Amino acid sequence: MWIIQESIAHKDAEIMCGRASMPWLPFLFGVDKSAPAMRLTVHASSTLNELFSNVTALHTCLIVSYEWKDKNLNTKEIATCLARLLFALGGRFDCSNPRDRLYAILGLVPGASAALASAKLVDYTRPSADVFRDLAVFLITERSSLDILAAYGTDPDEWDLDELDGKPSWVPTWGRNPHSTTLPILIDRITNGTDLDDQPAQFSFSDDKNTLFLKGVTVGEIASLGEEITVQSLGSVESGQEAIRVWEERFRRWEGKILQSPAVKRKYDLFKDARTAWKHALLHENDGGVLTTQHFCYDVITGHIDLSTVAEEDRQRYLHEVSTFTAFVQFGLANKFPFVSSTGHIGVAEGVDYLEIGDLVCLFPGVAVPFILRPLEKNCYGFVGACYIQDFVTADNKQRDILVGKDMAEFALV
């Protein structure tokens, strides 16, 4: 992790490949500017972004650090800057001590060390669970926002760490990159300041800060589960027609399990509308700058678009893009868990450990995406994670509009 500060301090650091090298900032700028001319498919574009994700994260750290350099920041500005850095890093950098996910970036934010020291956050003798809990309390309190809860869960590799024993379910440890497609929404909002347009979160903490009390609205509960999509279940797929055959079988199986849900049938009069909602939930990234959308490739593979009537030149181009889709789509689908709510909404939980029938889908002021909560004993709830539901995520401030005039209940997250 400490290489972050070293890279920022030395702007002329170089990227090396064998005997070749060049300054990393011109390299990143060149890749970014030349990408549109490559006319990449959506999947090649996503793969390129993933390959350069670490370099891009370092560049974001550089921008943020220079944006705030030599400024006298108040505590809210410090919290915003730390959140931007933590979101940008995405759990990509390794460190032997979990606390360094925070400590290694404090030097990039003027006044951060002093602000957190007053809360006794900068202390290697404290358990990591307490450090991350108090960091979450600081970020939520200063920004009146819950978006940090939507970003990261606890890495399964850390479940047995004594350092994290007793960590509340709602506290992120910032060490897991869930491959979440809701994460870009959150990063964009905090970077552009549009998160400030939200209603502020309505929250409080217990005296020991282990319980987070939130006010929000339940919009349904999980009524049926799709097939959990994991890296292991996806495995590796051959290229060409064999890959298309495998993905057709998968898509039809996943789609059938979701669209046969009684709740979906009640919500949608037309099958095509339900199927469109399913595609939005599963493949909701859509970049107008690429040649074809993921929905197009999905429909070709499942036989809903017939390319036999397309001109030969265009058909070969489309087939090439479908082939590219089958090669890279698994990277965007891993760690997703489709579900149907009791209201018939089709959603996908991302980066969660598991879902259960009866888990609640809730909306809260102060965050742009729905949360999934698990009812526990004594009127308490466990935080499961964030999810994507088209009706509640896509339009600007749509979630806020849904909350207007609603009677909110209190949820005690432990």
C-alpha cells in the first residue's frame, strides 16, 4: 500500500516492460486518448479498463492529492477526500496489516492524520475491527452519507482473523474488490459532488458505536433466488462455437429460473418486458461509445436476434463481437447473485457472501442504491450488501423521489 504515496511523490515514475519503459502518466494518457480510435467492443473495453485499473487508481490518487494540496480542509472535506481515495483504490493494493489500507493514504490528505488522531484512529495497538468501525462512523457522520456501506464487504479470507473478530456487519474493511457495477455509480457521484444532492442519511449510533440505527423504507423482500454466479461456477470456456453454446445454455438456465417466478409473472403482463428487466439486471453496463451493447450479444446468443438476414460484412463483424463477448463476459458476471423481490422486481446483489429468502430490500436516504438487510433476533438486522434494481438506480435522484412522503421505519444494524 505504501507505494501509493511513493508514486504520487515521484510523478516521473516509469512503467517498465522488459527493456522498454516510459513515464507512467503519458502512458496512461495515451491509452485513454487512443481507446476510442480502437473501436473496441464493450467487452474488450471493459477488459482494457480492468488491466489498467491499478494505474488508473494511482492516477486518481494523484489528482485527488493535488486537488487538495496545501489547502486547509475542514473535517467534512477530509472525509470526502478519504472516501474518494478508498473508492478509487477498490481493494486492489496488498498490505500485511489491514490498518494500512487507511494509514497508507492519510499522507495524501492534508489534515487527515490530525483529524483521525483525535478519534484515536491512528493507532497500531487497536484491533483492526475497531479502526474500521470508527473510520466508518467518521465518514458517515461527517458526510451524512451511507455510500461507503455499498462499496465493500469483508474478504472471506479475513473471516478468521482475530483482528476483525466482532466487527459489525455494516462496517467495510476496504480490502475486497467485489467487481461491483454499482461502484462506478458511487465513484461518479462522489467525484462530481452529486451525492450532496441526496437527502441526508437519517442515522445514529449506539454508545459503543457497534450498532448503526438507520431510517428507511422496505420495498420488498427476497421471494426467490436465481443461480449464484461465482468465479468457480463460471470456470473456463473454450472459444468459438463451443463458447456460444455454453453461454446460451447458461443464459437460458439463469433466465428461466428468474422469469418463472410467480412474482415476476404478476408484475409483468408481457414476457418481453420481464425479459428486458432481467437483461438490465444482469447486464446493466451500457457504454454508447462501443460498437454493440451486451444486450445485443445476449440476444444473438439466445436466438432472439437472427443475423442470417444481415449483410455479410456486418454479420461477420457482429459475430466477431459476440465471440469477444463470450471470451470476456464472465469477468463482469462473477460474484453476482440474481433474485426476485416479493414485488416482482428483478435484482442482482453484487459482492455479497450469500442471500436468503426473506432478506429485505430497503431504500435509505443518503445512498444511491438499495440495500439488502437480514432480519435477526431482537429486532436487529444484519447488513448483507448493496444490489442493483433498475427501477431504483438508473434515473437521477429517482430513489430520493420514491422516499418523499414515505413513513420511514428504524432499522438497527449490528
